Amino acid sequence: MHEANTADRPDRYNIAGDKQLDNLELAQTISTLMGVENLDYELVDTHTQRPGHDPHYGLDSTKLHDLGWTPPLTFEESLKNTIEWQRDNPQWMNH
């Protein structure tokens, strides 16, 4: 219930995926889904270049899961759908 002279503070819910990947794993997954056989990449030591940089930003989706919510698709399904949409709609990618 809203109280006069106060700011509404609704609950916040983090939406976290079902997988935790590093950048290389993500790039390799994307290249596989796009049919690229040999991913050309260079590893960069970000810890030396960016001291104090957090290597992981964790989200806790417990509140959402406690309500019975589950993602409608897996990470791979969602990523595959996104890649297919981008391939089918190149006009949206050129802006």
C-alpha cells in the first residue's frame, strides 16, 4: 500500500541465465551457432590491464525462482533465435 509523502519501492527481481560463461566460451558458442569452424581470437590479460576489475558480476534470481518463474528457453535456444533473427533481418543491423 502506498503511503503519502514516500517513494514507492517495488520489489526488484534479478533475471539470471541458466549458464555462466566467460567471454571466450560465449564467442565460441556464437561461432558454433553461426557455423564458423575456426574462431580467430586473441586472449588479453584484463586483470593486469584493469586492476580492481570484477571478473564476475553475479546475479541472484532466487526471488523469481521462489515465485515459480523459469526461463521459457535455454540460453542456447535464446542465443540461436537471436542469431537467426539477425540473419533474417539484416536491415535492422545496418543502423
